[in-house]
Amino acid sequence: MKRILVLVAILLCLGVLQNYSIAVSLSASRGQLVAVTPSVVKQAIIVGIGVFAYWFCSRFKYMRWADISEFLTYGLGALLVAVLIPGIGRSVNGSIRWIGTNSIGVQPSQAVVLVVPLLAAKLFSGKYLNKYDHRYYTTFLLFVLGFTGLVALEPDFGTAFVIAGSSITILLAVGAPLGYWISRTAALGALALIAVNVKTSWKVRMTSFINPLAADKAKGVAYQLVNSMFAVARGGVLGRGFMRSVQKFVHFPAQENDFVFAIFSEEFGLIGVTIVLGIYLWIVFDLFKLASRSSEPFARVYVMGLGVFLAVQAFVNIGVVVGLLPTTGVPLPFFSQGGNHIVFEMAALGIAAAISRSPEAA
């Protein structure tokens, strides 16, 4: 677990440094010569809160989290419903994802990285890797479909895809019969196709994904994707150097959060990208290794589920940045700017740390 913490600390530091590179350079381009910007200070504070969340969650015996997993599951569902209620949910960039003010807010959908693995561990720990009653699978899928549907209504199809993809992978990992897994995957795929055809904005995103350069010429529909691909291409093998990105001076939306990896790629090149990808693979591998060593079923399923969520989320974010996937608003774990995802990811990691120290799970 110590190695995982070191690797996560590297990602957190790189995220703050990359945010510094973007924020300070853009301020300088506007004639504001500052050493530190408010966004950098905010990101550093968020990392501090995340470290506290990790420490707090790691202090409890992990089975206490099993005891409250049902409460957390229903609590997340209630918050996702509350987001959609006029007057409670707050709209940002055309999506209603937040509860709170501009200064302090909660994005409930980011809590899935903590809640869904707990739910899976609670349901599937009784007879791990045995052929259980299909009611366990059905219960899990009903909750997952509920979370996915509520998040899609915000709309946040990127996070909805991460929830669905991670949950299906968890089902396969815990031994769900292949026929059951295939049929549910087909059902989720059909729902996704319906959503794409119904939601006009996602029709546009899919069209721009298929031919981004043509879409960019036509009113800049694929503006983010095209600029992201340009940034990655500019980086080459060695990169342009820290704070020397050119693409960040273009009006490039979300370059500090969802597309931060594009600017990082430009500044640190293929070598930097390979190192970061290696860090993510190492973290996920170590989590799976911890899961395989755990003798207690709840601990095993939870840690495995956390590894799956982090892997899928990182894959989706990086896939979008390099043009392999349609543009979605999914942050890069431990790296992108933003408070909620880092705090929940660190809290989830804290539970894994509690498991690693527990004699009964070793």
C-alpha cells in the first residue's frame, strides 16, 4: 500500500504543477504577472482535504464501512435525485451536476468511485466466486442502472459510461455467468444508443468524434477535441518543456480539468505520457494484487472494484484526449483540477489502506 500512496502522491503533485503551468501562463498572457493564482491555491487546498479524507477513512476498521454501505448507497441515490430538482441543483456549462454555491458545492456523481465498490462488496462478499442467486446480480444492476440513469439526466454521459462500464466489469470479475453478463451488456448498449439518438448534443459529439477536423470547420463543434489532438501532437517525444505549451494560449475550454492531460502531453511529450500511464497501471496492478491477497471476501471485492473504477475512469479521460473516444466530461483520477473527484478518490483509497492493515483481510 505504501507504493500506491507514493504513486498517488506523484500524480497529485503533477496535477498541481500542471494547473500552475496553465494558470500562471494564462495570467501572464493577460498582463497579470503573478507567482501563484487563486486556482492553484484552491487546488493545493483540495489536495490537502483529500489527504485528510484518506486519513479519516483509513482510521476505521474496514468492516464499519460494510455496516454503513447501505446507508451510503441510498444517500447517494437521494443526492442524485436532489440534483435534478429545480432550485436545488446548480447548472454549470449547461449541465445540472452540483448542489451548493459557486464557492462551495458537492457533485454527487463523483461519489460513485466510493459507493459502488462498497455496494458490490456488500452484495457479493457472502459467497465470493460461487454461483450465487441471481437476485444479488439483479439488485446490484438495479442500483447501478438507477445511478447511471440519474447521472445521464443531468446530463453527464461520461460519468454514466464510467459507472456502467465499471459495474459490468465488476460483475464479470466476481463470477457472474457469461450469458447473464452478455445480455446485460447488450441492454446497456441499447440504452446508450437510444440516449445518443435522443439527445441532440450527443448526436453532435458523435459526429464530431467521427470526423473532428470537418466538424471543427463547421462552427467549431469539435473545438476541444481538435485542440487536444494538436496539443498531444505538438509534444512529440521529449515535449516542449514545463510551462512552454502553446496550445494552452488558445481558448481551450476545460484544459485545466477534463483536458489537462493534453497540455501535459504537449509539455512533457511521449516520455512524460509513458511515465504517467505507467503510474496508473502500477496503481491498478497493486490494487488488484492487494485484492487477490485478501482472504476476507468483502475486502477482496471492494479493492478490486476500486481498481476497476480508477482504471476505467483513467482510460476514458485519456481516450478522449487522444481522440479514441467521444468528448466527455470525465476527470483524470488524482490529476485533473477539481475538488469532488479527488476527495472521493482519496477517501476510497483510505478504505483500501484500512484493508491493507487489517489482519483478518491479509
